[in-house]
Amino acid sequence: MQTIQNSYRGLSLLMDLNWDRVLYIGTISLALGASAWLSTLLG
């Protein structure tokens, strides 16, 4: 049980440290997807 708690704490810390990178990747992916969708409408 202690191993599960320690690994959960480690994963939580990793997500806290990299949360901004996840947001950057999500924003860029959303922008690329929206521009591809718009290009098919205007194309």
C-alpha cells in the first residue's frame, strides 16, 4: 500500500511540474486542428 501511495505522490509531482507543457501541447494541437478544419471549409 505504501508503494502505491509513493508512486501516486511521484506521479502527482510529475504532473504538477509538467502541467504547463501539457497545456502548450493542447493549445497548439487545437490551433492546428482548427486551422485544418477552416482550410477544408474555405478550400
